[in-house]
Amino acid sequence: MDTPHLLDLVITDTQDIVQDITFHSPLGKSDHAVLQIVCKLNSPMVNCCPGKINYGKGDYENFRKSLDNIDWIQMLGSYNGDVDKMWDCFKNTLLRHIPEHIPAVSNFCDWKKPSWKCPLNQKIRILIRKKSRLWNKYIETRNPQIHKEYKKLRNEVRKQTRLVVKKEQCEVAKQSKSNPKKFWKYVNSKSKSRTGIGDIKTVGTDGLVTVVSDDDDKANVFGNYFAGVYTSEPAGDFTALPSRYPVNLCESVTFSEEVILDKLNNLKVNKSPGPDSLHPRILYELRHQLVTPLYMIYEASYNTGYIPCD
């Protein structure tokens, strides 16, 4: 009890890979010390966290002011109805202002451990360091009074970490309606194991029922089933389909800035951006400034019968 033992094995193919093995204070109320094994490894640095934009901390007020100074009518009108050029001008104008008003995500993912969900606040980190110092002092002196202080501080650390978890759960519950992605991400993170596909009963060509348990056989069963749904077309060229035209032609289509604004008001800001790299959060926050250029682009697209490549 409360005595560190080096019971873990480090299996390597070289003798000098392990530089040092030290022990630290236990986690929570466990009586097992934490072992820190320092290894000498040579591996290339890989940036697994590409640059992302933190749309939740954007300065949208100044973003709106910068767009208010743009004369969209004169800017887009100079392209004489060229829809591609009008759209490229509109998109590039927004993308050019994004780095000025919306910060990038912190590079915390470059050094965080996979087991970390979020960094602890400074108060809890100070308590953890104090707990570690008391543990080391107790190991050296075996003083019962120090051990009593260590247990008291250990319980306080456990209490604070539980409050952090409870706060996180409350935030997930509050945003379950507005941001369901966060809710299901939390639910999936609590799944202890992922079960595969169970055994499948299938009827063979001979009419006998067989149980399939092998993964390759399961894949073949599903593949044969879905392949049987499709119609087998004859070899060679397809017969030309008859030409069909709409009965009621759209003789007149009018666009309204009010309708466009209503569509922008109902955007789901938690969705991912499309191929044009314009996030729905930006279109929603700047909706009053973007109504006019979008109206001009829609009008030009309809009059020319051409849709931008994006």
C-alpha cells in the first residue's frame, strides 16, 4: 500500500532506447504509483492538425463594418453579367477579410495527449503539483502526518476534477438542441466498446438456411444482396430515351432580397462549409451585408442561364 514497485515491462529491440524510469503520485484514490518511462526515439515531426479557423470567436462586428464600406453594386456591376467573375469577386472578398477578423484555432493539438479532452484550469494544475510534492515527501520520510495531508489534497483534486466533468456535461445538455453534433460526439465518446456485425442468417440457392460468421463471408452476403436489387441491363448500347420537356415553363422568375435574407436567417451555423470554403456561420453573421451581392449574382445567373462552377 502506497509503495511504488517497478512491475511494468518495456519490451524493445534495442538496449539503449529506455533512458530513465521514475514514479509519480497515484491518480485519484488509487494506491498504484504512476510510472514515467523516458525513451529515446527518432521520429519525424508530423503536423496532424491542419490550420483551422475558430468561427466561435470571430469579431463579426468589425467584419460587418468592413463590408459596409464596399460598393457591391459598382464592384459586381463592372463584370457585365459574367456570373463566374461576379461569384469569384464575391467569394474572394469574403475570404480575404476572414483572417483579419476571425482567429485561427490554437495549436494545442500539436502537443496535447490523445487522452486529454481539454486542458485543466490553473487552479487544478496547482493542486495537482502540490499533491505530487506531498507524495514525494511522504515516500522519502514515511511521515503519517504528511500522508494525511496528501490524502486530504488528493480528495480535493478529485472533487475539482469531478466538478469539471459535471460542468462539461451541463454544457452538452444546454446545447443538445442547438448543436446536436456536440451531444452525439459526447455520447459516442462514452461508448466503451464498438461491437461488430453479428452472425447473419442467409438462404442459399439450394434453399438451406446457413449462418455466416466470417467477416469476408458477411461482406459477400451483403454485396450479393445489394447487387440483386439492381436491374441487369443487356450488353451493348442503351436505347435512347425520349426527349421530355416541362409542361409549365417558368416564364418569369423574380428575386427578392427579403426572401434571400429569410433563407440566410435559417442557416444552420454548426454545419461544415461547402466546396466554396464559406462557412455557414459567416453567411449568417453577415447576412444583412451579403443580401445585395447575392441578389445580383442570382439575377445574373438566371438571366444568362449559367451557374458558377462552385
